[in-house]
Amino acid sequence: MDKVLTGPIGSKLALIIVINNGFISGMAVSWTGASFAKVRSEAVMTMTMTQAAIAVAIFYFGQAVATMPYGYGEKAFGKRRMLQFGITFIVAGWLIIYFSENRYGSYVGRFMLGVWLSTSIMSTTPYLAEVAVPARRGLVVSFVTIQFMAGAILESVMAIYLSYFRLALLNMSVGTFHFISLQLVPESPYFLIRKGRIDDARRRFYWFRGTNSDEFQKTVVTVKEQMSLNSRYIDIFKYPLSRSAFSFALTLIMFQRVSGVLPVYAYAAYIFPDAITKSEYMRILFYCISLICVLISGNTVDRIGRRKLLIISAAGSCIFCMTTTVWFVLSELTSADLGKANWVPLVSITGEIASNALGTLYIPSILVSEMFPVNIKAKAMILLQLSQLFLIILNIKLYMAFKVNHICFVIYTVYTSMLTFSCFYYIKMYDTKGKTLEEIHAHFEAKGRRRTTISIVEPIKNTFAFVKKKEKRKSTIEITT
């Protein structure tokens, strides 16, 4: 048994430590943008626009590289060890950046920050989903996004007052403290069950959830059943449960990343050059708005439900994005004088950011962390992370291409169309509010079989295994639990 924090307070501290991964990631992501201004203003090193673009690409390259060995590492060592291993990269990255006075050191440092970011994304929310009480799982996972925003705000503010090297030193100090605190975090009970350490898993399960033995026994049976299946990449699309869950998760990520919010954080200074607020403070403003909205929404996600919040978020974003689209159509396709209306895109894009933070910003992370069986969860997270990186890079690059050619109305029309479609999709979406992971997996297992057969799920007495009976297709589908 790992020697970690003890007692009921210890379990809460362990959750807080893991949630703080979001804070460290927020600082790293915000620094990648703030550092370019520091390099130019302080003449720390020579870096052309092409070299700056290379630095950005290396950050994303680090994220992509980190996904490749993750599945094998998580299977052998668990999410706890992967987080402890990943945090060493961010400490080493800040160390290299601090002592380096040329762009090559900056490249290496950014690569290491990217490695940590991917490791954190693939480990943090699945870990929290496995250990959190189902009735509060949404709130717990939402705090990762809250901490991310808090870290980004702190980094952006500190970048105004600290020099390039002092900022790197601050980041290294925070990263080192987090490295030490992660050593106190125990492994997930799901991983312990996978390794056959049932007694240790039972103690950790009770320690985190304070629940009864029946729920733990159901978890043990389900995990063992899932681990008896193959865990190759092809098996994600072979089994009904993982195939249905992956399709659902990929759709959520597409709606999340193909939106007008993402480019705003990257190009705030270019989008609002004549706005009423100084462009250098725009990103801080947007982070603060997102933080407030996620705080409000996150405290209701386990009461209102994921589906309703996503509908509200998508509908609000759609209205504001449509307003932005109309403004760009008038600005770029007509000769209308909009000099006195420069505040319109600022208000509409700010409204879209606020609406996005009410649900679309963080709820897909909650849902993705809940839906995959343990045998292929790591591999599914790898494919989703690579898909997410592809969509992020594509969105950012296309936005700048349309911006340079003064046809932003095209990309905003695409954003509006995606948001409109997402509203209808969310109306039919399955809501995981208050469900255990086993109940969620049972739903997607049944859903994956519906095209050819009716999957009537019957629990075996005193277990949480399932017997599935195939019948001829009827006009209605009934699932008995």
C-alpha cells in the first residue's frame, strides 16, 4: 500500500493536488504566448516571426510525441506514475528556459512543456472520474478548468511585471512544489483492481468515496470483465461499448474545438486593434470572464445536468457568433462605415466566450473521462488527444489565413453552422449526471448494439456483470437494468 496522505482530509487534499495539474498547465499554455512579447521587448534573444512560428509548432509537437508512449506507460504504471513522470518534464523545461539565452534552448523547453500538457490532459480528468463520488464528479472535474484559467491569469499578469528570466524562475518554483505534492497522491482504485490488488483497491475506494461494499463489488466485477477483453487500438472500434463511446467523444471534441473561441485567445491583439480595451490586456479579460462563468456553471453541473448546460452554452454561443458573422459580412463585403461600431465584435465575441465557458469549454472533458472501459481507456484518450491537437492547429491556422485575406465572415459562418448543429445534437444527448461509471458503460454498451439487435441488459445476481439477449428488432427499444 502506498504511503500517502491519510484520513478523510487526506482524500480531499489528494483531489486538490490532482486538480492543480490544471493550474500548472494553464501557466504553461499562457506563457507560450506571453513569452514572445517579453523576447521582443527585452531583447532576450533574436527570434524572427518564422522562428516564433517554429517555437509554437514545437510546443504542439511535444504534445503529439507524448501521446505515443502514454498507452504503454499508463497500462504498466498507472495514471499516478504517469503524472509524476510528466511533471519532471515541466520542471526540466523551465530550468532549460531559465538558463538558456538562445532560441534553441527555448525550443527544447517548449517541447518539454508540451509533453507535460498532453500527459496531464490524458491522466487528470480520467483519474478524477475514477475516484470522485458520482454525485459530485462533474463539479470535481470542472475545477480542473477553473484551475487552468487561474493559472493562465496569474501567468499573464506576472508577465506584465516580471522579466523573461524571473518569470521562468517563478514557473520553475511552482512546478517544483507541484512535483513534490504529486508524490503524496495515491493510485486510482481502478488501476489497483487491474493489477489484482483487491484489498488495496478496496481501502482506496472507501477512502475516496466513503461508500458501501456493494458498489465496490460491482466495480470489481465490471473491471475484471472489461480487462478480459483485448486492448488494441482496433478494439476501440470493434466492441460496441468503446465504438459508441468513441464516436460520441469525438463529436463532442469537434464541437468544442471548431469554434470562434480558440483563435481569440491566440490572436486577441490582432482581432481587436482598435477596440475600447488595450489589446495587451484582452487575453487576461477573456480568461477572467471564462473563470467566473465556469465557477458558476461548475457548481450546478451535477444538479442541472450536463445536457441542459451544453444546450444553454451552445445556444448562447450561436447567437453571439451569428452577430459576429453579420458584422464581418458588413465589414468585408460592403462599403458600410463601421468605424463607430468597433465595439460590436468585442461585445459579441466576449459574449461567445462567456457562453462557451458555461458548458462547452469543460463539460466534454467530464463526459470523455466517464465513458471508456478500463481496458482501452488510455488508447482512446491518445486518439482523442491527437484528434484534438489536429483540430486546434487547423482552426488556428485557418483563422489566420482568413484574417490575412480579409474574409473572416467565411470562418465565422462555419463556426455558426457548427454551433447550430451542436444545439440539436445536445438535445438528444445522453446525460451522465449522477451515474456511476458502470452505469454509463452499460448505456454505451447497449447503444452500440442497437443497430442490429436489441440489447436487453440484465444484471447477474449479486454481481454487476451483464447478460445480453438478442431479439429481432422491434419498434421500440427497452433496456432493463
